[in-house]
Amino acid sequence: MIKFQSVSSSEFAGKFGQWSFSAQRSPVKVVNNKTGNVLGYFVSESEFEELQRARALAARSGPAWDVSEAIAVELDKPLPRLRPELDHLMEE
């Protein structure tokens, strides 16, 4: 579980440089001063890239019942034995 640092929007705006460095270690949650609503999260470039990779993978996933018949047939085929000389290790 990722720990978020929480900061008010006025504190974030007033000390943007400090919070941008802080976001390199963990995400910063920016909260509205008056309502307490979360306005957004400030994250490092690496965190953002990780999110983009996760989104790209999620777009290619779906429920099993949406798989075409041709793909289901391919998935039912056994995998080739890449290293048969190591099969004995699985028996122990």
C-alpha cells in the first residue's frame, strides 16, 4: 500500500518546489482547504509512467467469455517442452 502525504491546496501552491521534491519519494494528495475534497495527486515521473504502463495492460485485458473460439483453441494447446532434461526436478 502506498503512503500518501496530504497537503492543503494553499500549502501546496505556496510551497510548490518543496512538494515537487517530496513527490519524488511518495505521492502528494492535494486537499481543498474549505471542503476537504481531494483535488488531485502530485506524483513523480516514474510513478506516472508506471500508471501509464498499468493502464496500457488493463486495456488489453477482459473477461474470459469474450475470447474468440480461435484464441480459446490456441490456449488449450499444450506448451512445448523447452527443457525436457529438467523435468525430473518437478517430480521431487
